[in-house]
Amino acid sequence: MYAQVAAAPDGAFHFHRGPHYAAARLGYDAAELAALPADVTASFAGVGNPHRIASISEGAVVLDVGCGAGTDLLLAARRVGPHGRAIGVDMTEAMRRRAAAGAATHGLANVDVRDGDATALPVDDQSIDVVISNGVLNLVPDKPRAFAEIARVLKPGGRAQIADIVIGEVLPDDALRDIDLWTG
Amino acid sequence: MIEAFASAGFSPRIVTRFDCFAGTTKERTARRYGVVGVNVLAIRSR
């Protein structure tokens, strides 16, 4: 599905996409989004805003788990500046291509896009100041493994600034088994 | 997610909630079961 979002973000999906949604519903800065390549922001499909959780310092090393087409990744790269680094990891090749192309178009040499997934992050132990992620961890089947990986790569005292979805109640079995309730 | 974070040694807290499914085909499901987007901050212990 996320390869389809990369290829045709204006298609029919069961979730919002794009910079207008990000600014209107999630509190992103519209001007900041407008400064990014449209190919990047058109595929944005986050569910919250990691950048509003806490400020990211200049010079920091940031990891975006499931970076997609790169909206949050490129915003992080702008914040950390030339002395910092923004590493994006995504398992979908089409998304990685968009993110890397967007960084090149935007002149961000501090962006590094890597192939990988949340349960086996291609990142050294204790090498990251801030982990961000947006709408990804709910899709990972082995969540304990994904959170253990975040703990592994963060420096002691490092921050995870995660946007994702949560559910307000324990689901009845019939709802859990009804795939049409949860998919597009 | 909060429980998984806590099990990994973090002290997570929800900072903000978002009605991210409003206006989508899943709005009804989200309202029925309380599905919302959240911002979570979690600090790794030193």
C-alpha cells in the first residue's frame, strides 16, 4: 500500500495525505512544508507531529523510523543543520527514493536514507540523540522488538518523539477479526 | 504502544491527541473504538 502512496498519493486511501492535511490537522508549519519538495510532502501520511513534542537541537543526530517519502526526515535535517545528521530508515524502496531525491533537491547533504525496518534498524548502538516516527509502529507486528531497537540505538538520555495511533478500549473479538474495519 | 514503550525501559507520556481519521472512510470505526493519533514523548534511561 505504501508503495502506492509513493507512486500516486492522490489515490483513494483510508487515511489523509499531503501538506494541507499536515498543516490543518496536525499543526505542521505550512510555510515550512511549502519549502520542501512537493514530491516529498504529497506522500505525507502521518497521524501526529513528532516535531511538536520537543525541539530538535542543532548538531543532533536524528533517526526517522519509517521515514516514508521524507517530510519529517527533511524537517529534522533542516533543524539539525550541517553539523547534525538525519537518518531515515524505510522498508519501501519507492518511499526511500522519494526521500533521497527530496533531500538532494533541497540541498540537504546531512540526510542519509537506509533500507531497513523497525525491528532491525541499520544503525549503531547508542548513536542517536532523537528517534522520531510517525504512523509506523502500529503497523509493526513485533512491537516489543521495535521498541527494544529504539532503546538500543538511542544514547542514554536520548528522546523518542513518536506520533502514532492508539485505541481507547479493549476490542471485542468480532471487531479484531473484522479486517474491513481496519483496512481501506 | 505505551505499554510496549514502558516494557522497553522508557517512561512514555502522551503529549497531544489528534483526530486524524476525521473525514476519512474510517472515521466511524475510529469514533466507535476510540482510535486517535497521539504524540508520545519517551526518554531513554541513562
